[in-house]
Amino acid sequence: MRSSSALLLSACLSISIGVHAQSSDIQSQTRVFLDAYARGDSKTVLSTVDNNTVVYGSDASEVFRGLDSITAMLANDTRLWSNSAHIGDMQNVTTIKQGNLESIFFQAPFTVGNRPPVPVRFCMIWRRNGKHWLLLQSSNAVVTQHQSAAELLAPH
């Protein structure tokens, strides 16, 4: 009985280590993408997208499909931010993996120049293609603060 318990514990630990390694892999890939995007590194960003990639920006009119559209989006953002954008640490990270797909949802502070940070929520779906990750879909939104239903309904 003792050896079967040790075997079960060992199996559980090896499974949890494997899951953590996969999650940190997609988290690392996402971090590389975010940093490249913030600094306007089109070579790195475009190496992770293809003509099937769809990116939803923070404005309702911003829906970008494929390389040409995403290239234009990055160029406009880089111009707007004047190379002073920064995406901070990923917070409240969740990942789900199924087959060669992995999603990562998180929030991160976003700053441009000396402006105060704004919280941005990111939802990204990646597809593993051999040893390379390709971004399938991405959506981000600048979220409100102190506007939750609980806070709005609370007596003042």
C-alpha cells in the first residue's frame, strides 16, 4: 500500500509539473509578443501571426484580419505611442490547453509615456505548429474601475 501511494503521489507530481511547464511556455510566448508589440518590433510580432489571425482592438471599429491588416494596426499603434508604450506584468492569468491550442486570459497595466497606467484585459488563443506558436485570435479591452454591479448598487 505504501509503495502504491508513493507511486500515485509521484504520478500526480509529474502531471502537475507538466501542466505548469506548458502554461509557463504559453505565458513566456505571450510575454515576448506583448513586449515586441509595445516596442513596435514588427519582425517579432509578424512572425507569430498569419493570414488566419484575427485581432480585436480596444475600439469597437478595430477588427484586424491577416498580415496586412495587423501590420497596419501595429504601425498605427507604434506611431500613436511614439515608442513609449509599456505593458506591465500579467495578472490573474488563466490558461487552458486542448490539443495544439492554448488560450491565455489575463490583465496587465498599460502605460504610454508618463500617463497613468490603465488596466487592459487580454484574451489570446495560440496554435502550436511544431515548435512555433501562432496567434489565432486576440482581443483586448480597457476595463473600468469601480464600476462593478456590486459597487454601483452599494448604498452611498
